[in-house]
Amino acid sequence: MAEICLEAKDLCKTYIVDGLGNNVLQNINLKVEEGEFVSIMGPSGSGKSTLLYTISGMDDMTAGKVIFDGKDLSEMNDKQLTKMRLLKMGFIFQQMYMMKKLSIMDNIVLPGYQAGLLSRDEVNKKAEDLMRRLGIIETADREITEVSGGQLQRACLARALINSPKVLFADEPTGALNSKASMEVLGEMVKANELGTTVLMVTHSEKVAASSDRIIYLMDGDIQGELVLGKIGTPDDKSDNKSTAEILQIRERKLRKWLEEMGW
């Protein structure tokens, strides 16, 4: 059995607005195993992004605990959390945040330089290898305004992977892309997961979530259920003589039926 790399215990998040408490997350209990690809789904306002930001230490928790890589995030100060995110976590978002005055290559290598785990030459080599794997090596010297949305999001993925994170956190990573670019970026995330990176992703897309091992359904800040699909191509897919496209269609239909049962 795989080790648990991330665990939330009775996690709560409350925002105070005009003196009134808004309980965005309510007693969340969640375990993510090393090597899993987990998607978080639910209606708008259900707390999906808040959950992602809270369990990654980007946002403070009101109560409960988050254990990441054996450490309790609630006991860490801002400096320790920043270092943890730099060295152990990768992030991609719907909005593709990159520094405008830097080239694509410079944006990708920057976290590697900041981490100091490798020499600059080694970071550069790793960035080039990632860009080749992601099919964007030709964009290395371009500015962020000179590439397509799909290329830019793959560059964001390369930047997120530059320090070999334990977990990749993705908040609607395909939400701003067309269908072709969405599937390309998703495919690269699946490859990263196959190479050992744990992925935790928020998405509204059934097609995107169908590539996940497991889907968590969130409603009103509470986990209402989960659907286990397993790795693509495992016996659970009953995939004998079926193409990957056919397998994904079967998984998507199963997911859609489950989401309807959950009130999607």
C-alpha cells in the first residue's frame, strides 16, 4: 500500500464578513496517497479552490490539521511554509501567472535557482529537458505574449515541475484553454503523474476529471462522496482491446452518472 503524502484532519476554514462567519470548509478529512491523481469537483462556491489553497499552506486554516510529507503545516511559520512550497510543491492555475519581463525559459528556471538544490547549469539542463518533453523547447527565448495559451500553460507546468515536487496542485489548469490545448496539458499532467508526481486538481470538466484515479465531490464545504476510477488501463477499466480514447469515454460516462447521483 502506498504511503500517505497529504492528509487533512477535521480541516475547517471560516471567513468573517461584516461580523458574520462564513464556513467555507467544514471538518474536511482527506488522505492522498503518493502517486495518486485526485480531482476535486463540485458546484461553484462549494469550497474547491479554498480546499486546494488551505491544504497547500497558501491559505491559513481556521481549525484542524494538514499533514504534508510528515509535517504539520499548522505548526510552520510563513518562512517555513514558503520553503516547503518551493521545494516540495508545484502549482499551476487557470490564470497563467508568469513574469512579463522574463523569457519563457527564465520563468521556468527561476524557482530552480531559488531552491538552490542544483547548480544553475543543472537547472538549465533540467528546464530544457522538461521543455522538450512538453513540446515547447522552441518557445525558450520568447516572451510570454509571443506564445499560445496552450504553450504558456505547458510552460507553467514545466516551471511547477522544475524542483521535482512531491505534489502538483492544479486549480482549473485547463479552464482558460480550448479543447485541444486542454487535452494536451492534461496529457502532460498524466505523464508527470506516471513518472511519480502526485497530482491534486480542481476541475469543472468531466472530460478532464475522467483521467483521474479518484474524484472527490465537495458540496457546501463538505466532502459528500468519492468515486474511484483507478489508473487508466488497469483491470478496473476492463480495457482489453480498447483504445485509450475508448477507455476515457467509458470513464467519463461512469463519472457523469455518478455526478448526476451526487446532484451535479
